[in-house]
Amino acid sequence: MGRWRRGCQNVAARLSSNFVVQYSTNLAGSNWMNLLSLSNLPASLYLFLDPAGDAGPARFYRAFMQ
């Protein structure tokens, strides 16, 4: 994952791969929530926005290939 910017994140990965992006407000916790699924990643640096990411507590993001 790229550098975190409040509500905005990027995924650098292999093209045409499928990914799930999750978030959590507690980095040490195990309660990760699905934010979005990316099918056939269209660009190797894919930028996505989290509309709720700029309000409330900080969010941590992770992405993994399916």
C-alpha cells in the first residue's frame, strides 16, 4: 500500500489482479472491515477514496490479493 492521506489511498500491484481493500480504526485489533473489491486492477498505481475516511477516528488500510 502507498502513503496514507486522510481518506485517500493508493494500491500499487500487478495489473489484472483481484484485490480486497479493508480498513480498521485499531491497527492492533482483528476487526477489519471490507471497504471495496477491485477486480482486474486497471492500473498498477490505483487511487481510491474513502468518503468516510476524513471524519471520525483515523483509519488504517490494507489490501490483499484474492
